Amino acid sequence: MASGISRRALLAGGATLPVAGGLTRDGASTVTPAKPTAMHTTGPAATHTEPTAVSARAVEPFDGAHQAGIATEPQAHAVFLGLDLRPGSDKEAIVRLLQLLTDDARRLTQGRPALADTEPELAADPARLTITFGFGPGLFASAGVKSPVAALPAFSIDRLDRRWSGGDLLVQVCADDPVTVAHALRMVVKDARSFARVRWTQRGFRRSAHAHSPGTTQRNLMGQLDGTVNPADLDRAVWISEGPEWLRGGTTLVLRRIRMNLETWDAADRVAREFTIGRRLDTGAPLTGRAERDEPDFSRLNRLGFPVIPEYAHIRRARVNDPGQRILRRPYNYDEGVAADGSSDSGLIFVSYQADIGRQFIPVQRRLAEGDLLNEWITPVGSAVFAVPPGCAPGGWIGDRLLA
Amino acid sequence: MASGISRRALLAGGATLPVAGGLTRDGASTVTPAKPTAMHTTGPAATHTEPTAVSARAVEPFDGAHQAGIATEPQAHAVFLGLDLRPGSDKEAIVRLLQLLTDDARRLTQGRPALADTEPELAADPARLTITFGFGPGLFASAGVKSPVAALPAFSIDRLDRRWSGGDLLVQVCADDPVTVAHALRMVVKDARSFARVRWTQRGFRRSAHAHSPGTTQRNLMGQLDGTVNPADLDRAVWISEGPEWLRGGTTLVLRRIRMNLETWDAADRVAREFTIGRRLDTGAPLTGRAERDEPDFSRLNRLGFPVIPEYAHIRRARVNDPGQRILRRPYNYDEGVAADGSSDSGLIFVSYQADIGRQFIPVQRRLAEGDLLNEWITPVGSAVFAVPPGCAPGGWIGDRLLA
């Protein structure tokens, strides 16, 4: 199980998957095991012709070279939990915490109750549950280890709120069933309680996986296809292969909470929106192309001699030409409430994984902060970074190569 | 289309359903159209052997004798929107509001964008979207019509918060996809904005429909099977057949926000919990039986001469012997946040439909308030009542028989 790709291949072909199949739209049934290829390959934009039947009992492996929940086909529901270690926590306390939470994650993701699970019946349906751990700078400080990650530099567009930022330990909980997520979150929080305090929780959702073919790009609440360009080669772009031995096979995670001003976005017409993004809203095709996965032609000019994809269009500013340097985006929508006047607190929990934040994430974010037409409608209100250790062997625990 | 039953039968057999089927656990595919019977028939407790494949394109009919979203097999996600009419709203304003929102609901539930939909792409996947309207006492007052519903009497256990209570107009939005719910909510709120202010929104979730056989009882966050005893005969128990002509074919809705104290619940052992409820936690069987749907034997005594199902067990206090007088429960879980100390704001959005609140709901609620062991762990913090008009004909609008 050397990569997320083979993890998926194993799952698709293995005996642990109780149900894998779908029905074509005309009602004829077809068994359609997930293809043994990476989810993020570039292919034609998928349509809804073959929804995947998702079973409540479907299981994602926990043990492996990489943590699950990164290359995993995104589940419909996520909660991101930011924990702060209690003052005075030392390496021994961190080890105990990680052993405890790893044990919870290993059991719950496989559809077994956690130790002393108070609602064991709620553990029976993992629904592709993954629980992924990330270490923030504060955890390394407490453990007396040099941190491989540091808070992002300040960007001019940021309006960061402390209650959505930072954190010593990230626990990312994803599943296709919201009840599964609620139960797993509760077990993790209870077991962490003696060691850490909850700094924040961020709940997100995407189009249900069962509603779409694997690899279909999700739409965010602005209506855009979000996540079209993801790296194909995770071994280069995502998994760390150099630096400290304990982090090899791991990655880094950037979480940015991005509020959308849907009020003013809705007031903009479609031409302005497509101009802003550089893509068609309906197909997701670049303004110079016809299909979502067409390569944008950034040099093409219109009749007046201006670029068809504007200089400050989002896709031009976000562009990374070397596929090996692309970040893996796995975003979720959030929609928290509606004020009396009808305005909503909605946006995107932007989550990216990359081997090197400084080389891959920051240059893009800097270009976007300096000039992206989309900044008119979006505001980063939270920011956090974590080192994501590799997966562990059966009987191991997340972080053991660093802290054991 | 005289009842929710035939509505479902029509859907199961009709050409509007793009995908209907499931896969058995061993991988053999079977097409399993929804049975042309009511969802709430008493049958053996369903297991997870035949998850239903749910398509993002699946459609619930909008026009009909009854509003959808009541007899409809519960979708995975719901948001309940409580609106207050702007001061001075008269009958004409209410009519315009209802015409507008009916038009939105008719389009969106059928997978078409609302008029002037700013994110039309998000309307393409209705995922069994239903939008259901209820009229609160304040709407009737503004329209100059005698209200058929009134706020519930105060119960001793209530700790009601105004921000979860009351409301002139309820809009219940349910779908199997959270993105669909977010988009429909936004369109409704935007179109209502000139006429009404948002009083509250309550978001809830259940086990995903695709993960369970139709009719499977959901578990709430306490781990209990919740909603085992529902009426079989909706024509008697739910749909109004007497009183004002305009309300016939309609019903009434009681919404109670019930906070769960999971901290102390988790501290109770399983014997105490099962004693409290009167059912086994694992199977949902009554303490006197072996399967979820077994009839409880309230007269059976244990060796010591005490009732096996205690006098103040929840199922004894909630019992309604006449099936025609039972309320139709369609509850959702809520899980809003986690405090720094790990305690959660979780509970149940209890929603019931019944032909007569005074005759069906209040006696049960009174018995529960007077003595239900479960009260130790639950607190009603919100309460609202609505009259739910019947469905409307193509071209009609919800409430037209009252206000046209």
C-alpha cells in the first residue's frame, strides 16, 4: 500500500468493500468498481450518468503508507477540529493523546466502536469514514521538536479571526453520513478532553458522493466548479519524500476559511462572473475552451486585443504550470446561518495538501492576494497550517516515527 | 394523486424517476422500486442489506393533494426556516409572497432553476428536494383569518428560547444533498426578503437515505432508534378531513427543538438508559420483546413484581393506543458546535405532523412533561406550531384555497 492510488485500487478490488456499483440512468444496473487510477487524473468532465451507490458499511483502510482522507475520494461531510494542548503538555502527554486518538480512528473507520464507546450502535455504519491528523507548530514546540510548518505570512486580503485560525492538533473527520461524522467527532473530543481544549470546529459539505461519478468536480456555493485542476502525480505534488525521515510519506495541510459575499456576487451578472473566474459557469470550461478540462489559452486575445482570460482572472493568477508543483485541493462548503435580513454566513473551507507549503502554496496565494478579481467577493477569515505525518502500520500510531 | 401513498406509488412506477435500485450486499444488483405502500407501515426492523441508490436527479412531485415533505421518505438533510412577516403586511402581501415561494418550490423541486436564479447550475440536482410551507398564528392574524393553530401551552420541562420559537411562516427544505438544501434555502430567503424577516433557521440531518432501506428507523445522537411507532393510516392520523374546507388535505406541524445533555447521558450505564426508554439500545426492541416492532407488553412484571417497562419509561408515557391518533414523527438531529471544554450543542429537531394538535399531540406531551425518565437528559428549548395547507394543483399556489 505504497500510495493513495494503490490504497484505492485495493479497496475497489478487495473484499472489504461490501457494495460497489451504480445504475445507469435508463435503469439498467451495472457494477462499476472504482477505477484503479488516481481520483485526480485529468479526464473529461464527468456527468451524472452513473451515480455510485454508497453503502453505509463502506470502509476506507486506516493503516497504510499515507493517512487516509487526503487521496481518498472526498466524502460528502467533514468536520475539521482544531485542538490546543493544555498548558504544560509534554511529549509524554502528546504521545498518550496520539495513541488514544489513533486507536479511536482505527476502530471507528473500520466500523467498530471506540473503546468505551458510549453509543456503540452509531459506530456500525462508517460510510467511508476517515480520520486524519495534522500537527501544528504548537505541538512541535511542546514536544521539543523543530516544526516543519509555520503560520502563513500575512496577506493583504486577510481578515483573520482568531477563532478560525491556528491550533496545535488538527483532526479532520470525513464521511458520507453526517451521523457518522457527529459520532466520531464526539468520541475524539471526549478522548482528547484530558489533554486538549477545543479551539474551533469547522463543518463542511460537498455534493454527496453517491450523487456523482468519482472524480466529478464539486460546485461551491457561488456556483463555480471548484477543484478542476488538481495534481495527477501525488507522489511528486503531495507526499513528502525528503527532509526529516519521520515526515516522509506525509504532507502538509493548509486550511483557509474563506467567506463568500453571496449578496454582491449575486448582484454581478454572468459575464462579469465568468470574466472574474476565467471559466464558464455552466461547463467550467476556460473562456478559451469548450470543456472543463481543456487547457486554458492564456495568450489568446479578443478582437480588441485584450486577453480573453483577463490578466487578473482567478484561473490565471492561480495557475501553476508545472503539474508536479500543483496543490491538491479538497474543499468543503460551509453555510452556517441566515441573519434576519436574509444575508448568509457562507463560504468555503479551503483545504489543500502539498509537499511544500513555501514552494507550492505561498507563491500562488501571494499572486492571488496581489491581484485576483475574485477578491472582490471573498475574504479569508481563518488560516491554519499543519504537518500531516505519514500513515502508520497496524499496531502503530500516528506520529510514532517522530515521537516514539 | 389522492394521498401520500399514491404519490409515492406514482413516483416509484413513473417515468420521472431517473434511477431506482439498489445492490445487495454480495454485489448482485437488484432493481428495488419503492413499494407502493406507505413508508410508515409496521414491518420487521429493516437492516442494511439493501441500500437504495439515490440519484442526484431524483425528483419528488410538487403538485398534489398533499404537500410533499411529510409522507415523503425522509431525506438526509433539512433546514427549517422560520419567517416573520414585515409589520403591516396585509393579505395581498401574503398572497404575493406565497405565489412567489410556491413558484420557487415548484421549479426547484423539479430540478429547474428558480426565476432569476443567480446560481442556476446548483438547481440541476434536486436530490429529492421537497419544500413544505406552514402557516403560523401570526400569518392568520395578518390575513384577517381565524387561526386553526395556537402556540402550545407551557410545559413544566420547557426552557424555551425565543430565537428557536414561533414564526409566521415555516419553510421546510429537505433533500438528500446538502448543497441542494443550501441553494434552495438561499433562493427562498432572497425571494422572501421584501416581505419577511428571518426569525430562525434550524439545520438537521439523519442517516443518509442511500445508506438504509426505506422505512428503516433512524438513530438519534443518543444512540436510540427514534421514530419506531408512526401511524400506518395517514388519512386518519395526519391529513385533516374536517373543519375549514381550505385546510382539508392539510395537516398541522409541531416543531420542538430538544437539547440533549450528552455529557450526563454518556455517564449513565446501558441498563439505566434502557430502563429510561423502555427499549433495548441495540435492537430497539421493547424490554418485553425481541424485535423493534414487537408490541410492548406494559403489564408484564419482573420477579420482584415491578413492571418490566417502568411506569415512567419514555415509551410508556408516549404511548398512544389508537393508531389513528398517533402523530407522524419526522425528526432530524442537530449538532451545532463544540465548546472549549468539549461539550456539544446537540439534540433533536423534533417534528411531528398530526390532524389535530389538541387531540393528538398535547395529551402525549403533557404525559411526557409530567413524568418521563428521559427528561433528566433532554430540554425543550424551542417550540413552534403551524397549519400546513394541502398541496395545490398545477398552476395553483400553497394557500390558494384560503387566500385567493
